[in-house]
Amino acid sequence: MTAARRIVVSGRVQGVGFRPFVYRLAHDLGVKGTVRNGAGRVFIEAEGAADILDAFTEKLIAAAPPLSRPAIAETAACASSGTRNFEIVASQSGETPMIALPPDLFLCDDCLAELMNPAERRAGYPFINCTQCGPRYTIIESLPYDRPNTSMNGFPLCPDCRAEYENPRDRRFHAEPLACAVCGPTLFFTENGRKIMGNDAALGACVTRLRSGGIVAVKGVGGYHLMCDPKSDDAISRLRERKHRPTKPFAVMFPFAGTDGLDVARRYVEFDEVSATDCASPERPIVLAKKKSPGDFSQDVAPGLSEFGVFLPYAPLHFLLLAAFDGPLIATSGNVSGEPVLTDNDEAEQRLGAVADAFLHHDRPIVRPADDSVVRVIKGAARPIRLGRGMAPAEISLSDELRRPVIAAGGHMKNAIALGVGVRAIVSPHIGDLDSPRSVSVFERSIADLQRLYGVSAEAIICDAHEGYASTRWARNGSLPVISVQHHRAHASALAGEHPHSWRWLTFTWDGVGLGDDKMLWGGEAFLGRPGAWKRVASWRPFHLSGGDKAGREPWRSAAALLWEDDVSMRFKADPDGLARSAWRRGANVYESSAVGRLFDAAACLVLGIEKASFEGEGPMMLESIADDSERTIELPMTCDAKGVLRSDWAPLLEMLRDKSIEPAKRAGIFHASLAGAIGAQARLIARQHCFDAIGLAGGVFQNRKLAELAIALLGKEGFSAFLPKLTPANDGGLAFGQIVEAGALMRDDAI
């Protein structure tokens, strides 16, 4: 007997070839009916024998395209339409949105084979794609995800492409970015007013300029890369000078070679199984990997560090460029440092004109920026340092339904925002530091954009408690109700939100700075409880930092604060006449802090002599890079303050850190081991008085692999289960998600 069934599929089902898959599956099983897109979901009306419809429904999930993430949202009997075939029908809008935006996808194997096959009509075409690969998030202007709603609307399909687009049996059926050399986007090269048009000619000119030691700004999927030869000291020196980036490491893109694509990269870096798998994954992130020595790369690629960022090509243009150059290329974000990556041709020429020698543009508009994702393998898993192209927007399920839609504004540094609706949190790609008008402008556009694309209007804004953050000022200046979430509680809640099975946590939130309840600069805190009900139970002996925000880029200030706090004299090059110490004694521009990030800065200054840093975290990164596997630890005494907060004392570390008779690597190792020991000591003491299910390690300090792995190993020996973030960055890039989790719990508990 024939039955009729209405099936609604939610999740990531747009931009991944899901409707053509449904069409083929229906034809294979003899199912009649229709399939269409609508408001982020796929609607199917299927007719056939009941057992066939059961098999059809099961295979919608079990046999779905690899890049999709479908879920059956609804299934119900419906009236038969009497149709004799199965058709894909026009998309509709107007239903309640259940949208899941697809990220930009790497070049699939089928398209790569075509790209490199001279017999194919798309051979050498830099914008080849199909339903299983190509741009998505960066070209979508509105939903449903159909070609007229993308930046490809300005490229009418030629007859050959139209035939593929309209053939349900073709892998390019309704591939919205579909194009070829006849009808699609085109490359062009510019240098000093000279313009070279055409894909082959422009690509050839770019390669020639790179081979001559030039710096070329190359427009990709989510923005521009600044590219140059990693073996050229001169090119890298000029890039560093022009971009005002004297020491921050550069990422290197390697040609795809071998079964997993990593044969060339393996000549330069060491991969373990996890880092190799992640580097070759569909997300194509930048993976931090250990350098091999010696190598023929310039030492200036990542000076003073034992690892650098490695990634594989993900766009067809990258495959062609690296093949023609016949080697790896530095590929660093095309931006003014700290700002969102540039996307517009004219703006790129204007703002990068003093950095790049030449530009390789194309004429496909980028609707919104998406910088490359960055991950680091810590304790056997790839942990995000930055969510970007391929990994974001990142959707994370919430354990409790939100009472109203919210926007979380995140922090000030490494900003990302998040939209919360129902049981979903959608975290945006990395935006950047909100120190410039352009960064704030992109931040504001991203907030409007995310709500528009997901068809949701926020009814409240969640922000950090620090009134000096640009994100907080934006929230306060708006018309919606504002929910303020303390910085470190947001870090703790972000980790708890990834692990809803644990009800009561002891979470260490260590970072560089975050405003505390008492207006002190926290950053070494431990919280007991759960989202919405955190109690601060441990911290560090406070110290007094001079210079305010300057401390993050001037490690000598942290070293001086610790020494002066302990009444130890030491002369610093940055303060030759002692004026800073005089001001410190008077309390001029001095702030009380408990931040472990500043302890790392102090150690880097005392061990390595780094008084000033060119980027945040430089000193601690170099300290970790040289640290040996010391088994020696220095026990740090603990006391309880007047509020019952347990505090570890850093003072016993100072003599060792200043002792030049001990090798720097040894001192660095002892420092890391001692801080891990402090975590264990605090946990043991707290466990005597309180019950908790798990220990969390959150905040930017725990991107330090040595510290995190030492701490987890030590806690494991004590019988504790310890967790690190895996879905969002431990740094401030994960704050927005944590803000949603924390505010959601407060709303649930009627605390706000």
C-alpha cells in the first residue's frame, strides 16, 4: 500500500549537495515526490511503500553527503499528491528559520583531478567547484542558498555550465558557485599601474614576481594573503618591516603532494597522527607544527620558536599557484596587523599598497571576511586558536533552551561574536582586535549580518564587564537590554558548555587580563560550581603593575612588579633612570593584578631578557619553546585571604628565574612545572572541602601545550578528570560562546 510522508531535515543541509543527494536516493529507491529548500531546512514530500519510506528516511542520515550534518527535525503522514516522479522544486521562504550556514569548503578530489587534467574544459581554472567544494559562507548574501542570493549572481551561466547546473544526476546540480573560464570570475594582476588580465597571464605574472623575491597580495576565498618565498631572507625582512611585524611567526602554505598531501610539508615539520589528520582535513586549518632542523627556510619565518603554522592549499587558485611556483609560500593574513582580513580589491590596494609589491586580484566579490582557522594539538586533540574559514560559523548545541534570542559581543582582543537562539549557539569567524575603526565597523556589520542570515532578531545583548572594551561600549550604546558577564566566568562557562554532562566544576581560568568583580585585573582564578553559579575559590598573590595596557607588550613591567613587590632591586633597560619605580611607589598608573599571563611575561623577561614584545604573548611563547622537561618544581605556599580565596605565592620562583648559573631551558622548565604543581596543590586543597565532578583549564594561558599537558598529567595522577576547550578557543575568541552559556544559565535560574 502506498503511503505519503512529509519529512523536514535540519542541520547543515544547504550548500553541501543535499537536495541532489535526496533526488538520487529517491530515484534509486523508487520514491516519488518533491524536495525543496526553505528557511535553512530541506522539505521532502515522499510517496511509496511504507517500508521503502522507512529505508529512505534512514538513508537520509546514514548515506548523507560527507560535508552535510543533517538531522530529521520532523516526520509526519501527509496527503498524497499522486505524483509519478520525484522532482526538485523551487525554494521557498517564510517558514520559521532553522538555518545552518555552510562554511567555505576545500577543493574536492574530483575537482582537483579536473583542474590538473589538460583534457578537461576547466583545466587550470582557478574557480572550479561543485556541490562538495568551493566558497559558501563568504559568498552568501541571503538565504535560501540559491545562486541569485550569492555574489555569483553577477556571473550568468554559459550553456555548458547551465546544463550541468540543471541536471540532477550531475555533481554540479545546483552548485551555486558554479563557473568556468567562459562565464565565471577571472584573475588579474597589478603592479605599479600595470594591469595584466586573464587567468593564465595573471597567474604567470604573479609567479614571476614571487620568484624574483617580491611580496604579492593574493585574493583568495575569505580575503587576501600576503605571500612571499619562505627561503628568501630579503623578502621576509621587507615583509616584516612593511607590515610592522618584526618577530611574529608567519604561516607557510605547502604544495599538495602524496596520498594525504603532506609529503612536501614533512620535509620541514614533524607531524604526529593528530596534527597530520587535521592539516589534511576538509577544514584545512593552519596547524602549529614542530620545525625540522636544519632546513632551507629562512630563520625569520618563525624566529626564536620551535614551531610554525603549516597549511595545505584549499582553493583551486592555491593549488595552481603553488604548482607553478614549485614550492611552499609564506601566506599571512592580508591586513593591517590585528584587524580583520581585507576583502575588497580597491581597499586592499589602498591599505596594503605600502606592504605588497604587486596584487593578484579576482572579480568575485567576497561578501564577508573569513581569515584562516588556526589549531594546535594539545593533549591528543586539535584545539582551536582561531576559528575562521572552514570551521566557522561554528554551531554548538546548548544544554538548556534560551528564553530569548541573544547576541554575545565577546571581548576586545581576538574578538568573535555569537548568536544564541533556542538550543543553538552560533559562533562567528574570528574578527580581530577592536582597536581600530575598521575593526569596530566589521564587528558591527557581523552582528547585523549574523542576525539577518539566521532570520533572528536578538532581544538582549551580552557583553564583558569591562567598560573600556569596544564591544562593551557598543552594547551599552544600543537600545536592547544588556547582560554583563564577568570575563573569567565566561571562560569557565565556555568550557562547561562543551561538556554539559559535568554538573559541578573546578575550573582554572588563567589569562593575561580580565576585569574582576573587585575591579582588580584578574587572570589567575579558579571557580567552583557551574554556569550561572560560579564561586571564586582560588587565585594568586596579587601584584601591582605599572603602565596599564602597556604591560601586555612590555614584559619588563611584569618582572619589575614582582621584584618590586618583593622589595628586590633590578635595573631594566626600559627604565634606566628609575622613574618607573618611583611612579610605582607612588601608585601612579598602577593596577593590582593576579594574572598568570603576566607571570609568564615576567619569567620571559628574567630568563630570556625580553623587555619588550612586538606582539602579545611573544615572551611566553619563546619561554615555552625553550623549556626542557624538568622534573624539578618549586613548591609555592598557599594562604587564604580575608574573603576565603586560596592564594598561591609566586615569590619563591624569583630567585630561580634570576639565577644565571642555571641554563635558560632549565629555568623555563622549572617555571612551567612549578605552575602546573600550583594547579595540583590548589585542586587537592579545594577537594578536601568541596565536591566537584571535573577540573577545567580555560583561558589563553592554557594554549601553552607544555603547561596544559603537565597539569593534566599531574591531575590525572591525583585521580582528577581534567578538560580543555575543543570547540572554541581557550583564548578570548571563545568568550562570546561562554557569555551565552553563562547568561542562559542566569536566565534559567531567574537570576537576571
